[in-house]
Amino acid sequence: MFLEVFLKGIAAGLLIAAPVGPVGVLCVHRTLTWGRWHGLISGLGAAIADALFAGIVAYGLSFISDFLLAQQHWLRLGGGILLLVLGAKNLLSKTPRDDIEEPQRSLAGDFASAFALTATNPVTIISFLGVFAALGVAGGGGPIVSNALVFGVFVGSALWWLALSGGVGAMRAAMEDLYLRRIHIVSGISLLAFGIGVLATLAL
């Protein structure tokens, strides 16, 4: 039972993490700009947030999910502003190869920003409800089952970010500076577009 739920948790983590979104753009950008570790740590920040949302569902903590969904307007507002800030920073900053020396980059900052970006979208809770139902697992199955499910979600999400940062990192050395700079700009514009989209939906 534990192994079965754990494997289903991995599948759920992959299904939630894999779709292209702002964190995926961040992961790719940071991997190409600063290396695999920065992309992977960013992804792990998102994986922890996914595991927390999965835990809310798996442990049947409806009072927390109700509160987060009730406050989703303000949480998404914060997420939209964060996207605008990150997008602007990407556009205004230089890539390491533009400088004589590679600038210092905080892994903790990469982790925190990706975690915050994921955590400000409590609608992910609804996504987990749907994915868990589709996979035939549900919350309230006891602590052992719930632990297996949440740990599986984290592992599945982390595996996705490991594969993404590893694959993109493998291409990094072969890419010319011009293409890296273009990706730097495209990622900044993409994050700004995501942020504008979030704020526009809130305004409507």
C-alpha cells in the first residue's frame, strides 16, 4: 500500500510540475545563465511548495485550504507583482558572460523566489484534488498513507526539475553568447507577460 501510494504521489508531482509556467521559465533561465545548481535549487523551491499544497489535501486540512482559497486574490496579487519584479530584473541585468567576472548569485534567493512564486498560487490545491482523484488516491487515509503521498509528490516534482535543469545545463556549454543573451531577454519578457496576465485576471 505504501509503495503504491508513493508511486502515485510521484506521478502526481510530475503532472503538477511538468506544465510550462513561470517557474519553468525561471529554471531554464537560471540554468542557462548561472548553471545547473541555480536551476535545480529554483525547482526544489517549487517542489517544496507543491509538497505543502499536497499535504494540505492529503491530510484533509480543509480549514487551511479554505483560508488560502479565500485569500487567493491577495496571494495572486503578490505573485503577479513578484513576476513583474523578476521579469524586470532579467531584462535589466547582464548575463555572466557579459561581465569580466561572473557575479555572485545566491542559491537561497533562487530557492526563496521560486517557492514564493509557487506558494502564491493556492489554486494548485484544486489541481491536486483533481489529480489525486484521477489517480485513485485521496486524503484522510491515515498518516502513513498521507506521508507516502506527500513524499511521492515532492520526489516526482524534484525529479522533473532535476531532469529539466540537467537537460538544459547540458546544452549551455554549446550555446553561443548571442543566443544566451536572447534567451535572457525572452525569459524576462515571458515573466512580465505572466505577471501582467495574473494581474489582468484579478482586475477582471
